[in-house]
Amino acid sequence: MEKNSIVQALALLGAPRKLTGEEWSGILHTLDVDGRELLAEKAREAASLSFGNRVYLRALIEISSFCRNGCRYCGLRCGNRLAVRYRLSKEHILECCRQAASAGFNTFVLQGGEDPMQSDEWLADVVFSIKERYPEKAVTLSVGERSHEGYALLRRAGADRYLLRHESADDAHYSFLHPGSMSLENRKRCLALLKSMGYQVGAGMMIGSPGQAKEHLVRDLEFLDSLQPQMIGIGPFIPAKGTPFGNEPHGSVEDTLLLISLLRLRFPRALIPATTALATLCGNGMERGILAGANVVMPNMTPCDVRDKYTIYDNKKSHGSESGQQLALISEKLERIGYRIDLSRGDYGQ
Ligand code: 5AD
């Protein structure tokens, strides 16, 4: 009987229509009980059909630790007196790109807090300069909520992709995680805008964030099902000192892996990273993420002198195999589990 319902859950994940909340809930319940092993195996098969044994690499450049928002979970929240702030200049960012390019990367991910000093115009100029130097390479932005005009300007400057996790698709839970100045409605509006402008879009959520229940994950899955993002970033919640959630327990590694597998089966061609948060919680997090169906790794290329200041959560890993300077180590670790790094742009659907 159990086996039967697992087979049913797997079949539903492949259904060419939107699933209802009840169906998602049933799938989560069934697979949570004892379908995990089989689920990971099927997810690996699905990833392998889409990508073979290739894992795409992206150079992550954390451009500012300043943020105007007060998200309760994030170490960079504006009210966090323990946060150490820095912002990279245009020259700094171009130098990071130069290093990433010479290491072989073909995608630069510019991520940062919502820093009012890094205006749309300033960032568009940076993107334009990167694309001028490296017209063949992809630029991904992950710099939060911006205006319609801002997103359009950045797209015209040459940005190819945009990561903006929705964080929670349940209104009440979203409000529990965020300050009153932010809303799920606006987050959704931003994601829809980005998509309509031709960006490859990434959404996602933390696993095990404070207050998160199964029914919230059901909302997240329904939302992703309707958004159809090209990229999906998920990782465990990890407490950050100096934040309202600083003493909350971290999210479960096993649950994160289960969600990666489930998303892989539902979105066979999506770009799904094995995130730094996962690697921070367990020594072989990168490998476990890949073996659960992830197909992207984002090594850190932030300048070493400020890298430790981008503390969205405690003990965030950014050296060793999380570092862009350690491609040989990353490659070796992946080879040991039967995968190889792919430094091409790795666009969606290619
Ligand atoms: N633990 C785990 N992930 C976090 N993020 C922010 N704060 C934390 C935390 N404490 C995630 C958010 C954000 C991404 C850049 O990092 O989901 O979108």
C-alpha cells in the first residue's frame, strides 16, 4: 500500500497540469513517511536525463552587505547592529569578474542587500560594463525588489537572469518573516514583471524557517507550479546572530534534500543549486544536494577581505569548496560522486 502511494505521488509529479493543494499535501505526506530514498533516486534520474552528469558553476559576487529591509531571518537586516557593512565599487566588481573569467566561469551572479547607494542607474552601468567586456557571458542579478523601470533598465543594460526568492507563498507566514513594509503581493508582482521582461527568473524559499508548517510548503509548491521559474533556490534556514530569529533552530538537511528531489521531479529542466546554506549545515552538503537532484553550484568569488562580512546567517561557509578559488577541489569532490563541472553558461532549456 505504501509503495503504491509512493508510485502514485511520483506519477502526480509528472502530471502535465497544475496540482491542487490537496494533491501537494498528499505528495508531501507520502514521501515524508518513507519515500525519500526512492524519490532521490528518481530525481537523480530526471536530472541525468536533462543534464547528464554535468553540474553548472556560477561565480557568486556579493556586492553589498547594506540593506534597507528588516527581514526577521536575515543577518543583513537593517536593524542588525552586529552586522559588518561593506559595499563593492564598480572597479572592485569588475576585478572580481576578471578573476572569475580567468578561472573559467561564464556566469557572474551579482548578489546583495537592497543597498540604496547601489541605485538602478549605478547597477545598470556596472552590468553594461561587464557585458561590454564579456558579451558572451551571462549576468545574473540578485538585488531584491525594484521598480518596473529599474528592472527594465537593468535588462536593457544586459542582465540575463534574476534571482528573487519568494521566501513564503503564504500571506500570513510571509508577514511573519518580513517587516510591515514588505508584502507577498509585491514580491509576486516583481517576479511576474521580471518574467515578462524576458529575464530567466529564480524563486524559492528557505526550508524550516520559523513558523513554517507543511501547509506553507504546499502554498510554495502551488506558487512555483504557477510561476514556472527557470531557477529554484532552496536551502535550510540557519539562525543569524542579532536577528529576532537568532535563537531559533535551523531547518532540516533531510527536508531540504527531499524538497530538492521533489522540485527536480516537478521541474526536470530547472536550474537548482546545491546551496551554501546546505553546505554550511553538513560537511558534504554540496554532494548531497547534487545526489538529491540539484545541478548547479555557486562558488564564492567575493573579495577575500570582505567575504566573511556577508553573513546572512551564522557560520556561512565561503572558503574551501565554497570558494571560487578552489575549482579543482570542487571538481574533485564532484568526480568522486560521478559528476563533472560544466563551466558553460548553462542557460535554461539548453
Ligand atoms: N538562513 C538561511 N537562508 C537565509 N537567507 C536569508 N537569511 C537566511 C537565513 N538566516 C536566504 C534568503 C535569501 C537568500 C539570499 O538567502 O532566502 O533570499
